[in-house]
Amino acid sequence: MNYLKIEWYNDTDLGDILYKDGYKNRIFLDVEVEKPEYNTTIESDLNGDNVEVTKFRKWEKVYRFEMWGQEDLVDAFTLMQIHDNIEVTLQSGDVIQVAKHGLRAEIAWEEIGCLAKISVSFAENYTVAGNCDENMNQECLCATSGGDFDGIYLYSALPGLNPLKKYLIYTVADIAGKKYTASIYEFRSALNDWVEVPQLQYTCWENTYPAPDETWIFDGQFWHLTPGYIISLVKTGGFHVTVTAWIMPGAFGTIFYDGGIGWVDLGDYTADDLIAGVDIETVGAGSLPVKIHVLNHSCDYGEVVHEHVIMP
């Protein structure tokens, strides 16, 4: 049976709990999480040219579940709400970084007995954007690198690699050059063997050979080339193309294409939009380049490597 896992802790000591020593709370629950709800907030004004200018955008994905519990669980969930860091691992294996103070627990006690109905909701730590002068305090992933590795190799290559270096070793090339099921390995002389280097979610590493400009991020399951990559460009009829791409978590991707008159901005899309596939309409014929500019309000991740779609 798969369980929902919740791990929570605070950046500083809280009450009698000494979090500075590395302590974390962890609970496993046999509950059914409802399908997520999506909330989008957009605030805008008209400028002097009567053009709408967006001041603030927020995209939120909210999960919910209910359970029955005694007073100890009521204490746990109500206290959980004031902690700085909450991570939820769904039964599917997906890991959710909950927005700061984004978990809520509503308590309804039974009139008779010692049980309470605990209704829990939690919002994924995702996407906000404002204008260029506002600071939304959104986390910039890869601001601190985990280190360097010296190339990407299949697991069977380990015996021939330099024991003085680290490598990203893959077992599956999910998308060669872009996405791998992999781990960082280093050689431990005391064991006379290669061992896996444990990684936290959203750990970033630099590939120093043969591509020193590549940064890779571990999302808790896969290693991805940053700031993202186009998975496919599929013509769907007429001048329409479905763009499927992976970009940095918590970021927006602005899609551009060039039909021969320069780059055309086709709008901003969330990471979930892009992985599901976005329909765009182009004008032009032949080989049209498509690119995605990836950013959130805290940082500009740069552009995804261009891909081309052949239009009639």
C-alpha cells in the first residue's frame, strides 16, 4: 500500500523543538488526495496608451484531503501550519514543495468521542510574477551550485572513469542530452568502489566536460538540462503547432518563433502548461525556429536551445 508522506521542519528552533540540530518531523498517512484545484489571479491597469499592463500574476495549485484523528494528530497538523518548510510526497511519487505557510488544517470535533475531522489543503510552491520593479521574493533555483561533474556516462562505463572526478551516471536516457534517470557518482578509495552521492530535490550541478556551460538540476526523480528543453513541436493543422517542453519548476516560459520578420512573442506559460503541450499559431513557411525564454520574478534563467518546425 502506498502512503502519503509529509515532512516538515523550521528554519529556527520552535518551542522545545531544536530544529537547528537537523531534526525533521515525518508522518505517513493512508489518505486519498483529491484532484488538484487551480487558482489564477491576474491584476492589471491600462497605461496612457490604453494598453493593458499586467501588475501581478499568481498561479496556484491546491491539493486537499480529509482524515479522522485524535488530539495528537490535531496538534501535529495545526502546528504544522506555522512551520517554514513542508514537503509532501504523493502516492504517485511526485514531491510537492508546499508554499511557505501554504498548508491549512481545519478541525471539526465530533460531539461525542475523541475524534476530529481534519480537513487539510496545501498549495504547491509555484508561480508568481509581477512588474519589473516589484520583488515577489520567489526562490531562484540553482542560485547555489551543488558542485561540478565531469561528463555524463552510462552506468556500465564506471570501471573506465577517472577515480579523481565525479560523474553523472545514468541508467536510462529518457531524452538523450536533456533528461536522464541518473545519479552523481564518486570513487571512494576506502571502499575501492564507486558510490552514489545523495542529492536533495532541486540540487544543481555544472557539467565541466565536454560542455562547460551546461547546468543540470535534479527534480527529485530525474536530472534535467536547464533552463529547459523543447520535447516536441507537432503540426496540428493549418499553421498551428503544439509545443511541448520542460522548463525550470516555478517558472514561466515565454514562447517565441521567427517566421522571417524577427522573433514574435506568443505569450507566457507555466511549467505545467508546457509539459502538457501548448497550441501556438505561426505565420510563415519552411523551417521556423522556436525558442522559450525561461524566468521567474527573482531571476532570468535564459533561453532554451532553439528547435525548428517545418511548415508548408
